[in-house]
Amino acid sequence: MKRVWILSFAATALFAAESGTVAIPFAGYIGYGSQSVKESGYFAGVYLSTGLREGNLEFQYLYSDISYRDGSDDLTQNDVAIAYGSRYGENLYLRGGVHYIDSDDLYTDGGLTVFGGAEYSGQKPYTFGADIYYTSYSNFDPSLDVWQISPYAGSTIVDSSDGILYLKARYNFITFKSSQIEETVVGMNSRMGGETDRAPFVITRYSEYTDTYHSVEVELTHYYKAFETVGSVWVGKQAFAVKDGGFTVYNLAEIHKGGLSLRTTYSYSRSLFAGAGISYERFTDTQNGEDSGMTLFTASLGYRF
């Protein structure tokens, strides 16, 4: 199977989520290490957010294209995600949505993620929350169903004339049941009429197994004047992970083994802002079984109406 990694700019826009309508076109380039069968890729899309009935409606479309070193056909993919969130009282925020994948890859084409989350902002400066994701890949035989639970906590640790520092930690638990062929038996059924009148039969025996992955992510955000800078690092293992509140889906069967990222956003005015980022991640390329790296560069330009 071919592989692709998807990035969402939803996280970049969350600071503006409840400030009217926001539009963020974005694009980026992906470079792969020499051990990977993939060579490079690019992606482009748009993120939209607008207030609706005392809540917030979000939409994202993403197109991606990945090329391969052996010259095989590129993998192209379209991702569409939509979410709605609303505040209940002063302290509770609830959010839910869906993410759909239209891919050249047979196994994950038509993949659907349904997600929901809650965040509680109680006694400042502390915030607590959790997200739950369910992803179904019906083209697997039998279908592959992935559950992910991601609790998190955050706190403002510095608030001074030099800016605000906000620290956030997240734990990701991912589990799914899959199956593998243990034995295939081919034989002939006897029919009425003698040995020459026989029908073939095939018996395939499967065994089920459960995969479970754990990871921890730490994110530090610095707000200073017109700048917002976010650095993050995560360790552990992930497969079929969902991130960025449901807007990023690792939809193919790679095992990711940690990464780090840095991005910054600059607001030219209340309406216009721009962002750029870089991230690096290690993963096992399951097409050849080799560990490799991936570097991703992103750029965005946003406007708040």
C-alpha cells in the first residue's frame, strides 16, 4: 500500500476561532529520508471558521500528492473535515465532527472518522479536556475500526511583560482490532454423480489480534505582541492516529515513532495574519520495513472578516 501523511492548519487558526469568520489558505512541501520508498510530496488546502448559533463551525479541504522513488504513479488524496463546537456556561466547551478521505489507496479510500471532545476551563490558569476518535476503514477485510482517546491538560506558567507561556500535555491511547490469515485450505467437494463431479472449495482461517499504541506530547506556546510561537515534541508510538481536533488523520498503515515541530504566526493587523512552520518525524515505512524520516514545511496566510 502507498502511504501519505496529512497536515491540518486547524490548530493554527484556533486562536481566532471565536472571532467572527476566518479563512486560511495553506500549502506545504514534504521531504522523505533516503530509506523511504517515497521521495517527496506537496499539499494545499483551505481552512474556514465562522460563528454559528452561539457556536463555531469549522471546515477544511485538503489535497495532497506524494511521489515515489521507483517512478510508480503518485498517490493523490482529498480530505474533507467539518466540526461544530459551542460553549456551555462559562467553563465548558463541547465540539464534534467528521473527517472523510477520498484516496487512490484502495484500503483507506472512503475512510471515515467521527470525533467529539470536551474542554473544561475551571479555576484559572488550568484547562482540562479529552477527545475521542472513532475511525472506520471499511475496505479492509474484515473492516478496520480504530479507537483513540486523548486526554490533555494545560496551564499558563508565565504571564509577564515578556509575554505569556502556555504549557499543554497530551496522552494518546490508540487501539484497534485487526486480523491476519493463518491458513488457507483448498479442496474439492464431492457431489452426487461420482468422483468426476466435484466442486472446488476454499477455507480461509483468520486470527484476530489487538494492537495498542501509547504516546505523550508536550506543547509550549509563547504569546508576545503580534507573535504566537508554538513548539512541540512527542514520544512513543502511533498508528492510524488522529490529531488537530480531528482535522489531521494518519490514514495509512505506518508506525510513527516520535517527532517535533515549530511554527509561528504573525498578525499584521486584527484582520491579516501569516504563519510558517517546520516539523520532523520518524516512522517505519511498511512498504520496505525501513525506519525513515520526514520533514515537512508549511506556510499559510489568514484573513479574519
